[in-house]
Amino acid sequence: MTETRQAAKRLCHWLDERGLKPLPQPNMVILVRKDGQEQSVRLLRTDAGQWCWWWCWEPYRTDDNWEYELAVPVGQEQELAKRLENVLSLSALEEKVIR
């Protein structure tokens, strides 16, 4: 099993442990859902060649390219699952406050 496949499997395990719904997508993307909220993360290499998890943000500019922000290196999937749970919980809370 490849390093990236093992990392994805570990992340999905930790997401399941936290009651989040991981949905693997093409191009090493995992879409995570909780209470109607969703966030994507993706495995990409850094310029130094290290595999890392990256946050995926929908484009807010005129182009259609997704924006990526470094999250954590491979091997820290449990920490990423915790962060994803926090991000999705905040999003749900913000939505309730706005209503």
C-alpha cells in the first residue's frame, strides 16, 4: 500500500472516530461532512517533496482554480481530524448565529 493511500486510510479512520463523514474524491481529495457543513482536504507534495495534507478552499476570484493552504504533514492525521471537526463545528455555529 502506498504512503498516500495509508495516509488517506488513517485520516478516514480518525474522521469516523469523531463521527464525521469522509467521502473520498478523485485526485487525492477527501470531502468531510458534518451537520450539513463540508470541508475538503487534499494530499499534495510540498516544494521539498514531502507529502502533506492541504485545506482546499473554493475560489473566490474570477478564475476557477481551487486555493490550497498547508494543514499538516502526513502522519498527523489524528490532529487533522480534530481540526476538521473544529472547523465544521464553527461553520455550523456561525450559520446558526446569522439566522
